[in-house]
Amino acid sequence: MQASTVTAAAPAEQVQIHLGERSYPIVIGTHLLDDPATWAALPRASTALIVTNATVAPLYAQRLQAALAGRYPTIHTVVLPDGEEFKNWATLNLIFDALLQHGSDRKTVLFALGGGVVGDMTGFAAASYMRGVPFVQVPTTLLAQVDSSVGGKTAINHPLGKNMIGAFYQPQLVVCDLDTLRTLPKRELSAGLAEIIKYGPIADMAFFDWIEANLDALLAREPAALAHAVKRSCEIKANVVGQDEREAGLRAILNFGHTFGHAVEAGLGYGAWLHGEGVGCGMVMAATLSQRLGLIDAAFVQRLTTLIGKAGLPVKGPQLASTDNAGRYLELMRVDKKAEAGEIKFVVIDAPGSAAVRTAPDALVRAVIDACCA
């Protein structure tokens, strides 16, 4: 798709991540990418590196470089291959190669221009290079704007588990330019809606009601609806991250649907399903588990399932094994970051708008998987 232009700029709004000296703003609005004022508070340096991918680079890389030109005398760009299957050591080394080849120092600022894969890998590179250099998140997908760009989780995948190798490392700034969502493929838009939907059952049922009422507007990419969805999602995540930066407790609830969803991604092979698609069916599984644990009723599970399906997301999990499908899910979920001593931790809904982390007997989890897989 070609980059499109819009005529009127909506006033930019900010959501603050409160983490003491590591605090930073999330700026949400239109016409942000091209405006030098967007970047005026960033630290100065002799060089900057834009990390992007083969899909996003033709659309936005030159525009970002032009906006940054007055602040950074030398700006380099590294273009990564596009896709979850490239979120690995080999691709990460492309970033390190560029930093070393250009003689980048500790003040060099990295800009992650793209979706969640670009953001995660750029953040991990920034955390690691010279033991830490500044970086900025410039998310261009809905999923990245409402979730992965916020909160400082950075990582790459391993064949045995998703996001298992990484670091907590906060950006200097997150810039959510809603104009970039105009070039987003429909499938990617739906994937982002999964991360928006998840915030309702775990934290804010009024927001869940709003999503149900405004889903058509979100699917039509109406600017006002997108602006509210991005801002409210960031507010909820900012509140959680501010209380539990390193996921020692509360932050784990943000992984609602992800334990099942990560198993789908790893089991099918990274890139077969988008992350948000795995989370979509994963939320149905997690809600079904919540119901079978006696925490919520079947009507709420159906309500959530209906919304996920209307958003264009799968509501049935795929078959990961021809014989013992549930066993394969369990095997993969035991490698999940929340697992402890091989015991799987699930984010469940203990009441609509409230979540908790629980364990469940394998037999019950098997029954849920069997019931929720195509």
C-alpha cells in the first residue's frame, strides 16, 4: 500500500509512563512523524540509526530521516526483513553490524520504525550495545501502538519459545502517529484489535462496552475511534507498568490470552499466524478456562468470543499435532516465561474487568484445548 496524506492534524495527546528517572511520554496524534517538534526533547548526538523493515522503509523511512535531520548530523538506516520468523539472532546482528560499521558511540540514538518485531529487536539491540544506548519507539502498526512499544519489554524468539531472550529496557519516547495506520493491511489491523480487546476483560469493562459499540468505526479506521482506543489502551498499560515494571506480579495480567497464543505461534512456526491472531483464539481459551474454574459464566465467554470473531480474528485454535494436540500445547506452554518449575501459569478472568494468575490441572487444560481447537 502507498503512504497516504491527511489534511487536518488532530491535537496530540500524551500518556505518561511513570518510572522515576526512566519515565517517558507516549505521544498520540496525527502528523507527528514529519514534525521536527515531535523529536525536540530527545538527547542530541552526532549520529542516529533508524531501524525499520522492508515493508515500512519505502513508506516512512525517508520522512522520519527528514524530520530528524536538523537534530542528528548523521543518520543511518538499517532495513530488516519483515516478519515474525525473522525475530532472531541473525536479524538482531544486522543491527549490531550497522552500529559497529558506522562507529556508533554511547550517545547514538536508535529509532524503531515499524511494528512489534522491529520495536522488540531495536530495543534489545539498544539495551545490549555498549551496555545501553538511547532508543525511541515509532510504532507503525496498531498492535505495536497499543501494546508492544509501551513498557520496555524487548526480546527475540527462540525456536523453543517466544520472547524468551531479551531485556527490560525503556525507550526515551513513544510516538504513535495514527496516520501510519492508514497503510496497515486489514489482517494487521485485526491483529492489533486483539490487544485492544484484551484490556477490557482484565481491567476496564466500560472500555470493553465502548469497543463493542465502536468496533465498526475501528475497522473503518475512523481517526477519532482509533485515537481513543490507542490512548485508553496505553493508559491501562501505563498504569500497570508503573506499578510492576519487571512483571513480578500485576503486569502478568497483560498476558491474557498470550500463554495459549504463544504456543500457537511457536507450534505453527513463527509467521504462520500473526501475534494478534494467536492472542485472539488464546483469549477464547483463557476465558473458557476461567469459566471451567467457576470464575465467570458462559454468557461472558460467548460475549468475548463474538467480539473477537467480529474483529476478524480466529476464535478456534489450530491443530498443532495430529495425535496428541493438547499435549503439544502443554509442552509448548511449559516453556512460557510465566511458567515456574514446569508449572504453567494462566491469566484468567476472575470477574469481568478483573484478572488473576492461576494454575490449573493438566486434565482441565486438556479439556479446554480440545473444546477450543478446530
